[in-house]
Amino acid sequence: MDIEDLLTFVEVANAGGISPAARRLNVSKSIISRRLARLEADLGVQLLARTTRGAALTEAGSTFREHAAKACAEIEAARETLQPDGELRGRLRVAASLSFGPAHFAPVLARMALDHPRLHIHLSFSDRFVDLIAEGFDCAIRVGYLPDSNLMARCVGPIYGKLVASPGYIKAHGAPEHPSELVNHQALMQGTEAWQFMDGGEIVTVNPQGRFKADNATALAAAAIEGLGIAWIPDGVTRPHVDSGALVPVMTRYPPPSAGVYVVRPPGQHPARKVRVLTDMLIACFKDYA
């Protein structure tokens, strides 16, 4: 049984079709089809049912998928033990925040690529929630308060934010002095999230309301600059606007608790060494910021 055939089957199963798997593996669809046909002939069963909408796992395919994924992970781990110290190879697919990724995370990954010439790094920037398993990512770098999930997570550093508004908004509507006063203001939010603030050693939770929402912190900062309302935004996004006077911190007596930057990966016994190396580089990067 060819390991490339096995890896290809796992990729097709995760991607939900031959075309997306071909894009992930950077090979033609015909190569994918040949590998799948060879694997099915070797096993003597049909693993995938081809449809006009993609490829669905057969009952045998569903059973084999879990074993194949474990086998691929074990082979990858075995390869790592045979590689020279420090050398990384293969492909690393990373999903990262669009608000923070290009400015804060891309330089770290670029240095990683320089340090490891045989490693191929594929970055995807988006502020939407990315399904790591279904979309075939090795890991993601997420910012904020991490929700409960079955993913493995490692915090690589803290991140701080504050409430901000434009001078024009404050002149027209005033500035809240206590979290309870936020109900009288337009909040600029990513969704229906709750905002938390520190009142001494206590955490106060507020459910703000507003008519402008965006899944990107840079877009929320732009709306705040225009005077649409008050936004909770990480300092890395607002710092230049606060320095220029376009945004003003508000309700500073009740700061939000610090959030975190996390490297998250699909569940498994041990993370791939390339994910461990990236995690260590990010930890070092945030220590430099401190």
C-alpha cells in the first residue's frame, strides 16, 4: 500500500471531494483519481462514492478513514524522528485571523520558511470560524477568548484591548463611565457576544446592543472612527488610531480582562513537530512584545 495513496484518501475524505483535495495537495485531479483507484484496488473495496456534488464516503470508507488518518499521523511522526535536527519538510497549512494575521503572524511564518527551506507554508487569513479538520488545516492561530471545543489549544501570549470611540461620538452622545451605562450606547460588535470588564477583582458581564456588526476588528475600528458607536478592539488594531487621536479610550476604570493568542490543532496524541516549532516561535515573539 502506497503512503501517498493513503494520504490522498485522507485528504479527499477531509475535503469532501477530489477537486478541493487536489487544490490542497497542489496536484491534478487525475493524479488524485489514480491514487484513489489504486488504493481501492489494493483494498478490494469501494471507499468513495463519486457524485455530481463531490465524493461521499461509503460505509467501508468511513470505517477505513479513522485508521488511515492514524496511520498517516504515525508515519509523519516516524519521518520526523529520522530527519536531521531542526530540519522541517512537507507542508504546513495555517489559518489565522485576518485582523491580526498579516501584520503580526505572517512575519513569524516567513521567518519559519526562511529557517526551513524544505517546508512549504500555506497561510489562509479569515476572521470566520475555520473547521480545521474539514478544511484540512494543520493548525490555526486564534485571538480572543477561546470557546470550549474538542480542539487542542496552547496559549502563546496575552492580548489586550479596550473600549474606544471617536471624539465626535463622545461629543454627541457622551462616554459611559460604568459598564451598566453601555445599554444607552450603540455597540460595534462581531456578533452577539458579551463584553466583560474588570471591577477590581470582580468580572462584570454586559450584553451590548448595536446595529453595526462585522467579523473583522479592522472594520469595527473604521466604523468607530466614523462615529457609529463604541467598540471593544484589541490594542494591536487601535494603537495607531489612538495615537493619532482618531479614537479615544473610554471607560478606562473598567478594563476588559486580557484575552489570549492560541495555537489550536485537531485532537491527537502529539502535535506534529512543525506545529510545535511554530508554537515556540510565537511564544518567543510575544515575549519580545512584553
